[in-house]
Amino acid sequence: MVVYLDNAATTWPKPASVYQSMRDCMENFGANPGRSGHSMAVRAERMIDQTRELLAKFFNISDPSRLVFTLNATEAINLGIKGLLKPGDHVITGSMEHNSVIRPLTLLSDHGVEVTKITVSQADGISPDDVRNAIKKNTKLIVLNHGSNVTGTLNPIGEIGRIAHESEVYFMVDCAQTAGMFSVDVQEMNIDLLAFPGHKGLFGPQGIGGLYIGEGINLVPLKEGGTGGNSEAYYQPEQLPSRYESGTPNTPGIAGLSAGLKFIMNEGIEKIRSKEEGLVDQLLSGLHQIPHIILYGPQTHKNRAAVISFNINNADPSDVSVVMEQIFNIAARSGLHCAPDAHKTIGTFKNGTVRVSLSYFNSPDDVNKCLEAVSAISRELAR
């Protein structure tokens, strides 16, 4: 059986209840929510509203209507960035961001938006002082990940949020690598825009994510179209969440996300985090003992998500990951991980690294198998 260590891309497996909820939705009320008055459509819409309320509770959002569903975190980030920034605005970001942040900002920089990119420490994350010093009169947004998808390095989101709030600058957080494993509280952390995927730490399926839009923020929609109501109007409605949810939603995906959230709430984030920390500690401790291994990011399980990048001396990381799968049946990911800036920051551009990422459903035995494989590959390459 495969040892799956690519959870930073998509968690697998999911809780059994996720599959069951999606099947129940498809078989029993798989109608178009909000578009009809019959009982199946009403039941589908009720389930979506309940999931929105569950997410609001999960992230401590006071108004569930300000949480809109998207295809994934990338779409959520694009909606937040492109819907907020205009020519003449200044935005601050870091050097360890995913392309879902860097590409929209690069495009906008060609159209009059000023971008400041702060160099991030791969061990400690971004410096709050550097962020504070980068704020200018026209700074409108600070956008950062909570945890790096390459090294697992955590940024001090709470402290950055306070700086943004004091400076009257909007703060946007990409919590793709932390939602479901760390507590994310939009009020305590002063987060104005929160983008999240459903298919990673929240244990939902692919094709669903969301964006929290703080009070007083009016984004330009990414798309216009049918919203199930106000059908007589030629312009997009003003009310949330309809304003940003044109088209038929991924109802089965939302049903699966709902089940994933309930699983996390029943288990408890602290329990999930504790198990993942133990696995990360086991893996890091073992990798430190293997000759020729180069580790990136924090060197212990503290201050990091369950994401570990390494290389074996000058071996091509893609070759290492191929051997891990073909010989040892271990699924990992090599390359640049859609984050070339991060690899430039840690000195691994252009070949990248081998990335192994753990989840609550991994076991100490999975970690041991990974260590045995990496040790064997290291010995072979060192001969």
C-alpha cells in the first residue's frame, strides 16, 4: 500500500464521513440550490447555509454571509487581491509566497500597483519590524501566507495583524497550509481577508474553498452571472454572499467540506496538531541522522507546519522522488511547488527540493518507511 506524504498538495485519505456526506448529497438532494423551490433544492441550500455557519464558527467570523465559497484558495486569493487593489495602491508581501499570490501581484504591478516584497527568514518567517517599516501612505494591503508550502515556516500572523490594524492597512492571510491544523481566529488576529482551500487540512474534497471578506470591504467581483435571486437585475447584486457566488456551486464538495469540519471539531485541533508535531519531530530527527541530507526551514517541529523539504547533496530532487515512489511506494512531491520565490529564498531554485508533508492520518510507521527509503537512496547516491 502507498505511503502518502503529499498532504500539502491535497490531504488523503479523508475521514469516512466526507465520502458518505458527498454520496448522500448526490443520491438524495443533488439539486441546484437556491434556483428552485422544491424540497431537494431547499435541502441543498440549507446544507450550504449550515456549512457557511460552521466555517464562521471555525474561524470566529461574526457574520457568516461575509464568507463566500470559491473553487479553491487560489480563486479566493485572486478575488481578494484583484477585487481590492487599484492603480496607485501599495501592497506588501513576502518572499516565500505561493504563485497564487505572486502571479496576481505581478500582473497588477504592470498596471500601476506598487509591490514591496520582503525577504523572509526560512527559519523564523517574516520580520514584523520589516513589515512595519515597509508601510507607506498609499499602502492598502499586506498579504502573507500563514505557513510556507515549501518549508512549513510559520509567519507571526497575530503580530502582523496588529501592525496592519494600527496602520489602517488591510491584512490578507493565505492559510492553505494551516487551516485545520492551527487555530485561525480572524478577530483575534485582525485578519480582514482570509483565503482557504477545502481539500487540505479541512479534509474536504478538491474543488471547494472560500474567502472571508471583513466588514466594510467591498471587492470588485471576479465574475458576474446567475445568483438564484434578483434575476430581474442586469447588474450583479450588492448583498453577500450572492455578489461573489455566481453560477451553480459545488454542492457535493460543500457537503464533503462540512463533514471534514465536523470531524476536526469533534477530534479537536489541539489533538490533531499534537499528533502532527510528533510525526514531524520523528521525521526531522531521523533525517538529521542520515548523511548527505540538506534540510530547509526550521530545524525542529516548533514554529512550522507539517511540511518538510530536503535534498540529498547534489542529487536531482525529481530523481529522488521517482525512486521513492517506484522502489519504496512513497508518494512525495519534488520541484518548485508553485513557489519559485520561496526556492530563491532558500537557495534551491531551479531544481527545487523533495517535499514530504504529513497529516493526521499518517502514522509513525509511515515516517519510519520514509526514513528507511531516504537512507537507502542517500547511501546509493553516495557510493
